[in-house]
Amino acid sequence: MKNYLVILTILFLTSCCKPVIEEQTLYHNTTDKKIELRAYNKGLFNTSFIEPNVTTMAYFVSAERGIAVDSVLLFIDNKLSETHYSVSIKKPVVTNSIFGFEDPKNLINFTNYQKTVEQLSCNGRITKLVYTF
């Protein structure tokens, strides 16, 4: 009888363990300047602010949910600094402040993010993609 109780207890405890699979897309501002990101999608835009020396969630661009924007304008201290285009927009690069999707600085292209994977118990993991300014 004790053996059955031990086996049932083990089965119960192992069945309670559910894997956690989480993915986070983050922006890391290493500068002492406030960054503003304006994400455009079909003429409408959302704005995100990243305070100096802070890491924050990227809400409008996520590797988990995909790219939901046409372009992103990056402002530093309220001045337009850069324009980043998604893969669907083919714009010629005319200055150093315009980044096509394939450019290694483009913040819409997830291959430009530093990726870390933290393994958790129960075959779970947290994947973090971080773009550093």
C-alpha cells in the first residue's frame, strides 16, 4: 500500500509541473538621454518613451507577436535622429540616419537583438531579445 501511495504522490507532483515558455522583447537605453520611439502602421502611430539608463518592454514590436509596424522614428531629446523601415518598405538609403530592414542597426529586425535563453524547471524557458541604444 505504501508503494502505491508513493507512486501516486510522484505522479501527482509531476503532473502539476507545467512548462513556462515566455518571450520578452526589450529596449536597453545605455545613454543619459531620453529616447522616444514613434511606431507607424498604416498612417497611425504609437509612441514609447525610454528613460535614460533603463531597460523597458518593447510593446509595439515583439518577436513573439511579430512586426506590426511599417516604420519607427527614433527621437533623442525631442530631435529626430533615425528612421527604421520594416521589410515591406523599400526605401533608398540617402543618409546615415535611415536604416533599411537589412541594416545591422535596424530596430525592427530581430536579428539585430541580443538573444539570451534562460532554462527553467519543467522544460520551461524565458527568451529575451534586447536591443541596446
